[in-house]
Amino acid sequence: MYQAEVDMDTHVDSLVADFAFPQLAFNASKQAMWEAHPVEYVRVSVDEYENFSSPVSGVTSFLLSLASNRTKTAFLPMLQFINTVLRSASAPLQ
């Protein structure tokens, strides 16, 4: 196993929580757009997933690859993080 793979395995939690989640989370600017222009919000949100140069598309691809290729070391920590966010009282609005 390469050193980079070992390093990634030990940092899956922080990669998901500190890098990926903020890119995908529903935030105040998305909330404002949703309230003012819901149709435009949906269009922009779908475009983010289809545009390969957007951060959302990149993070989504990264998470899918991580879960698919590093299943033994990455999938369970990712699932635990998702569970923690969904169970927390301070979870972002969805």
C-alpha cells in the first residue's frame, strides 16, 4: 500500500467533515435563493451536478470514488458522519 493511501485512510473523517460536507451543505445563500426564486434554485442545483468544473460535482465524484474504491476504510466513517449530522439538533436546514 502506498503512503498516500495510508494517509488518506487515516484522514477520511476530516476529508468528509471539513472538505466535502461544507461544499454540499445547504447554507444561507442557498436558503435565500430558494425563498426568492425556487425554480432558479432547482436549475442551479441540478447544473452544479452536471457541470464537471463545479466544486459540488467534484466533491460528489470524490465521495463516490472514495466509497467505491476504499470501501473497507472509508464507507463506514462516511456513514457515521452522515448519521451524526442527521441526528444532531444543530444540523443545517435541508
